[in-house]
Amino acid sequence: MTEQEKAERFAKSAPPLRDGELEAINALFPTYIFRRSYTEEIWTTCCHEHTTVGIEDMRVTTPERNFMSVMWEPHQREPRNRWCEPAKPSVECPFCGKPAIVKEMRYTGKRENLSSYRRAVVLRWYRGALWARAYDCSKHYTAGYDLAGDPTYKLVGVYRFRPGLAEETTRSWYGNSHFGHIEKQDGPLTKGRWRIHAPFYANADYGIGYDVIGLDEIQESPFRYCCAADFNLSGSRLLEFLTACCFYPRQIEMLMKAGMKNVVTDLVDRGVKHAAVIDWNEPNPAKAFGLNRQDMKIFLGTNRDIQILELHKKLKGRISLTACVEWMTRGLNVRGTFQAAKKWNLAPERLIRYLDGYVGCAQYGGMQSIGSALRFWEDYLTAAEAMGYQLHRDNVLLPRNLGEAHDKATKEHREKLARERARQEQEWARQREAAEAERVRLVQKAEKEYEKLRAKLEKKYGFSMDGYVIRVPMGKDEILEEGRKLQHCVSGYADRHVQGKTTILFMRKVKKPNEPWLTIEMNGNKLVQIHGFKNEGVHTAKGRFAPDPREVYREFIDTWLDWLQKGSRRDKKGNPKLPRKKGAAA
């Protein structure tokens, strides 16, 4: 038999849902009374009634059968989102008396927003074991669903708890319709992890826990004295709690009855056993805690915080339990104090006594607990260590007047930090000045280099004819301004132009030489592109909204390109040399 077949067989051996359990699942959902006024029909989701309210029913209205209030109650709208206050029951069901929300059918639409989901774990003492069955449950009220019908439910996990053994099988989180294998916890907790877990962790689609049904069934099981009803169920950890009860029933009973539920919670939630102070194999309370009768009496007279016993064990009995109780009530931070004592090579009890002497000292901050005194002392040590104090000496590490020593050390430390900050700011200012000077130098160098490049380009490309002129940009900033005003991409070519990697030219009107008009990109003597405002709409959804400049100014551009091909010849005054022809301007 395969593992899957064993798991399926195990799941089928679980007890089926009884009518009472199904009704308990139905009670988890909101209670609605759907009403169709013009036919006088009502549907109840709580007790699954569907009836037509006649005039006779209205006349015999009693507190138990109040049909009139149902028919006259206004329709309640659903909240628009999860932050709005949900609808509240406003009437009682005329059949079972449960508070219900009235919904008028003509105002509910398709009722998709009324769908709801719940998760339930149903307990049952069955055939010598405590069974827990986990269900994904839902109710829908859209077309095709019975408004007064039962909720739909799907079995997603089966558990069986017996003394010394806990078993489970669950469906895969990705929605597989089969159970995978049987997981067993057949021994006490090891390495802080239970092998038995809730089925809703991996696929918590709706971000909710589960409700427990049949909690009283535990009273029929061997775990009846474990006080499961008193355990905190809000964290949805009942299944892990029952697993722990399979192996530590007497210990959990002892801890729960002693009011130490937090210790049980640590065991169930985090797998923490507090093994330093609790012997989980010993059911006798006094022997389990390793205390004599007098100390056990003292401990039971406190708030029964497990940290009191941990402190007593860490101090290896050098300090009485009464002193440990007193220190814990005065706000001792056990972990922080022991870490500090180890760091500075101090006996923990010596450090605790030293800090305890400053609790309630109003002169220096009014420290209200040993924990706040520890923070005050560590603040002093931080400043003292930074100032090079000789902390290996007892009178420096534990000064007689902690307040004065703290104020002196922190003052000196602040002054030292202020001096270091001033030096750092001076260094930053010097670095900024040096960086600015270097930037100015590089800019000036680039401008001089570009002036040489510009003169060369102007000699080759500079041209004027028929009221138009082609000139080289004065610098990078002018190219950026060109791109901003004409709203095209020439700004991206500015760096490449000043570095000589490409050539950008401006075509202007002679009368308006500084007004952006057309922009040209050249590759040697070859014209790459020429564009004006918004590239004439070439890249818009509407296509061009202006004619192509190559076509409009073909005569001027062709003449200029022909002049370039022939070597950009100029006369003695530097003007382009063109063949004489009618209407042409050299």
C-alpha cells in the first residue's frame, strides 16, 4: 500500500460530520434573512427556513414569531470596503430567535459580495482517540445556490491524538484533491519543532485562523485535565496544544492549574521548554521545578513568572529565591544584565546589587527599575570607553556615584564628538572647495578645447544664402536650450557634439540669428537629419503636422551640401564662394 493510499484510508476512518456539528459550522457565518416583498417570501440562513408570510402569520405575531418586524425592517446595505463598519443584525429570526441582517432581494444584485469563508476544526472522541477534522467552509448566495441551504465544506486535514502518539494527514497547499502522507509525532518535542501542524498555514488564502467546534469532547479523552478551554485559542494553536498533551499531560495540567499558561504557550508556539528550570519527565511539581517545599511555596506566592526560576538557576543558588523574586519585581532585565556582566567580567549578582542601589534615585533621572539603571550604566560605559577611562579598575567600572560619573563622562564625550564634528566639517568644506576648483578647471579646459573645435567647424560648415544662415552652436548650453524650445531630442547630443563625436548645427534666419528654428545633425559631409519644432510631428499619432524641411528648403540645403562636397571654399573675406547666378547671394 502506497503512502497516499494509507493517508486516504486514514482520512476515511475519521468520524463523519453529525448534524449538530454541521449546524455549528453554519452558525459561524453571518445570519441573513432574505426577503422578497412583492411575493412575501423569506429565506433564513440560520435555521434553513423558506416560507411565504401570509396575513394570518402577520396577525398572530408573538415575541417568538415576529414576522411583521421582518417584513417592515429596512434593507441593510453591505459596506463598500473592509474598512467600513459591517452591517449589524437588526431583527430576530421568527423561527429560532437568532439576531439577523435583513436583505431585500431586489436590492442585493447578484449577491457576490455576500460570499464568506470560514475555517473550522471539529473535535470528536471516537473509537478510543480524540479526532480533529479541519474543514474549509464557505457559503454563497448567488444564483444556483440555495439561500436557506447548508454551507459547503471540504475536508483538508485529519488528526488523531492518543497518549504517546499524534497523527495527521493534510491535503497539499496547492489544492491537490488527495491526501499526501501520514505525519506522526511519536516522541517528545525535539529541537524545538513539532511535526504536527495546522493545515491552514501554507494556503492561508483569506488571512484567517480557524474556529474550534466540539471543545467539550476533550472531556471524554485522557486530556480532560489539561485545561484546553483555558488555553489561548486566538492564535489558532489548538492542534499543537493537543500534540503537546499527548506527551506531557501531567506537566501541562500542572502548569495550567498553577496559572503558568505562558510557559505552555512557549512550548506550543515556539517549542521552548525552559529545560533549565523544568524537568518535563517529572510529573511531581516540586521535583519538576527542582525546588524544596519552602522555595516552592515562595514561588507560588508570586506572579509565577518562569524568569524568576531561570534567574535563580543562573545564579546557581548563590542568591535566595526571595531575592530573585524581589529583583524581578523591580524590573530586572535578566538577559541584558547577564550579557553586560559577562562582557565586563563581573559576577552577575554583584552587578545586580550595584544597579539595584540606584532604583528610585530621583537625583539622576528617577530610575524606576533595575533595567533602566542598567541602561543608564551602559550609557556611562559607552562614554567612558570612548574617552579612554581605565575601566579595568573597579572604582571606574562601578563608580561610587554613578550619576556624577555619568554626567562627567557624557559631557566630555559630547565635547569630543563636537570637536571631531567640527574637524570633519572643515575637512568636508576643504574637499568641496577642491572639488569645485577642479570642476571649474575642467569646464574652462573643455571650453578652450571647444573653442578650437568650434572655429574648425565654423570654417567648414558656416554658410549663408538667401536670408538663411547655418552656424555652429556656441556651446553645450545653447544646444540644451535648442532642445528645450523646439521640444525635440537634440539635448541628448550635446555632450557628443562638444566631444567631437558628432556635429550639431543650427539653421536660422539671418534677421533672427538667435531664435531656434531648425536643427541639423551631420556626419562629415552627409546630412543625417534636420528637424524643427517637435520634429514636425513625425513621432505623433497624427503623423506630420508640418512639411519636411528637406523638401521645403531643398534649394538652399542642396546648394550648401554641394558647397561642402567641393571643399567649403571661401573668398578673402571668409564668405562662401558660390557660382554667380540670378537671385543667389554669395
